[in-house]
Amino acid sequence: MIDDEQDVYELIKAMNKHLPMLAYATPPLVKAVRREGAKIEVNDAVEIDSVMYLGDEGGIGCAIGEWGGKTVVVTSLTHLRIDRDHPLAERIQTYQWRRSQQLGGPISHSSRKARANLAVQLQRKRKARR
């Protein structure tokens, strides 16, 4: 099992309260969407219109569109970057990091430093729980 379903549904519920939500395109999203002919660049602002759970295999999916525009595609939350100032940023980044670690793939954070900082934060939380 990749996801803790209870945690996922709690995050989706929290995200629904903040919709529509601003996010930014990452390289994996840009690569996938360009194959369909969409014009999008890395770091372009997109709007999350809705979120849904696509099962353990798909994770949290987000219906996105250009900021203020129509829905373009459904993508994995792991293919989006959320502004650090967003109230759910830490929870979303934790989900992205955990899911990506389980899948053994890249995460959407823009730098090694961001990934290292997130790993340190998770370790500190685990120690604090003990």
C-alpha cells in the first residue's frame, strides 16, 4: 500500500476548503501536457479546480486549468508545486514526498535543498511523536 487512505482523505477534505487553489507547473507536468499539444511552461500558474482520490495506484488527482481559465487536464498532486505560503503547503509537500519515496520517483520540489529540508522536517516530526 502506497498511501494511508485516512491521511489522503483528510488532505483532500482540507484542500477542498481552499479551492480554487493556485499551483505551479513542474517539469513532469509540462512534459505530459505538451504531448497533448497544450502550451505550458515550467512554473506557469495553474488553478486546481477540484481534487479526487484516484486510488492507491493514482494517488491524489487534481483537475487543473490555466489560472482563471478552463480545465485542461487531471494530474497527480505530485506534479504540482504549491506556494510555500499556502496554509496547506507543508501537508501537501509531506504527501508529495512520502508518495514519491514509496514510488521511487522524483518529487516536484525544485531543488535538492528543498527535498533535504523536507526530509529533515519529517525526521523531526517523527522524533517529536516518540
